[in-house]
Amino acid sequence: MQTEQQIFDDLSILCAQEGFIHVLVQIWFEDNYFKPNKNGNITESQVLKLQADRNKLNRNELNTLLALLIKNNPNFAQDNKLNSEILDKYKEKSYQLLGEFHNILTSSSMRGMMEEIIPLHHNSQSLSFAEFTESKAFLKPDTIREAIFYSGDGVYDFQYQYLGGVKYKNDGEWFFKNKGFSIDWVPFFLEIIFAIHHNKIDEPELISIDTFTYSKNEIIEFISQSLGEEAANCFPIDSMLYFIESFCINLNCLDKLNEFQKFDDFNPIVAFPVIKLAQDKFLLLDIYTLSQAFYETPFFWLNDDKKYRNIASDNRGKFTENFTYEICCDIFGKENVWCNVDLYSKSNLKDKAGEADILVNICGTALIFQAKSKKLTLESRKG
């Protein structure tokens, strides 16, 4: 069996092959889209069947292929389409290599788990099940890596869009001044991209790289047809283009791509999922990744601005507290929820014992929230 690094290197060679972009587009479509039934509906069984199909590639696997494609063949957009025999060969190889990588993680996780559990059965003097903790069996490096790399989506794309708008609402002036777009318009921009894309996939047999490309003229034409000529004339098209370009792979990201040397390394595609093909023409294979990037990537922009960093941190803290407060009010009732509560010692009311960002009273029992915004580090993701 190959090692992880050998598999990664083989994938790099495969993605560098001329025409691999057409393989990736086909895989992306087949593993992420449902075909409606004869009534034009998507059934629950279809969704469950796709989600349970381990043969399909998940978002992290697909983004890995895309990153390796851009890294090893930056002029991929000019490649001619492959004949069906070569296309199927490359496609089969992609599934094979990524399947081998998944098997390595799964096997390692299982070994680590059994090393902790088997002694409980064979040695009566060893740790009893009552004393056994899940961390001994499940919090192993490869178990954590497997769970993170192959986990399902934590939220829907529209939730990322909504929460991103709320999260950065107080930073709106910074975005307009430094990035050229308004936070308030972002959900609408993403909805336009979503609608244009779905108009293109009505005919699955015609799926190609063009299905995932967007241009300035295409956006204006869509708005004109959907909302009228007057709306198209008033639409902030330049602001939308600034938004798209903010999430494009640029020269700095290309340096990061060169550092993408193994599966656990940071993948720039996750933060910048748009590829600029020409002036005002872009490639975006996954709208969900763009929605996620809108929620997560600006954190680093704001943090890199030394003059604005502290303001951004305060705004982020306010967002976390306010959002938690609103959720608790919806669940427990506003009369049972308090913000920024000072806690004092019962024996001495002048002795401050601590504070709580959010305190909820549940029939005399206190539920306390401390708002934190620290992210899971890259090293943690590596197990």
C-alpha cells in the first residue's frame, strides 16, 4: 500500500495532465447534483442516497483536486477536452487514489481504537469500562484528521451568507473602503451567481467548464432579463466584481499553493475559491465554498490591518455575544436571559467572583456562556 505522501504526489501528477479540468468538472457535477424525477422534484430518498454514497467525493477532496490542478497546470482553462476513454481513465484514477487515502486514515483510526479497547477484554486488571474515557480511543491524531476531512457540512450555504452579513455588519465601512463592496449586497450577489449557474445546468448533457464560469456581461444580462433594463442600469456591477475578485486566487495565494505539499496543509482554495480566467470572467466550481469563504476569510483581512485590528476584534466579540443572546432569548424567553453579568461571592457582595457574557436562568439553574472567537488551528486539524 502506498503512503499518504505517495498518494498526494500521484494526485499532483494526475491533476497536471492536460485536460484534467474537464474530468474535474464532470466529477464535481456528478457527485454534487441531483437529477429531478419525472415530476421535476427532488425526493428525500435521492438526497439520503447521495449523502450515504461513500464512492462520491466530498468537498474537501474536490477542493484538493482543484488546488493541485491550479498549482501544477496554471493554464488549464486553455486545455482541449479529452476523449471519453482518457477522461474515464483519469476519473477512475482520481477515485482510486482518494479512496486509498481514506482507507489509510480509517485503518489507522481503527488500529488506535482497538489498541485501547482490546486490553479491556483480555486483561481483567486493566482499565474497566467504567473508567474508560472516549479520549483514549477516539481522540487519536488520525481519528481527528479523518473526522475533520470527511465531516459533513456544519451549516447550509445560505446560513453562511446570512451570518457573514451579521458578523461583519459593523465593519461595513472598512469593506467599502478597502475592498470596494458593501456587506449588505453580498447575499444578493451570491443569489445572482446561484441563479445564473442553475440556469446553465438545466441540460446535464451539456455540462462543461462554461457551466461554472461567470462574466460581467452575463451578470448584467441576467439582471436585465430578470428585473428589467432599469434595474440593470442601476445595479452596482462594479461592486459585485470587486466582491468576486476579493475571493480570487492571486499572486499571494499562488505562493500558498506551492506550500500545499500534503493533504493536511492549508488549501488556499478554501479561502479563495474563485479563479480569474480573463478580464471580468471567472471560474467558480462550488458556490458553497464561496459562501463559507465569505464568512471566514475576511477575519484574516481585518486582522492584517494593524490600525483596524482592535476595532475588528471588538466587533467580532459583540457579534458573538449578540447572536448567542438572540438565540437564547428565542429558546428560553427574553425574561430569563441576561448579558454581561457580574458575579459576586454570596458571603461578601463586594467580592466580585467573575463575570458571564450570557447568563440564562432555567428554573433556578444558571446556564453560562463565555463568548470566544478562537479558531481551530491548522495544527489541531492535523491531529
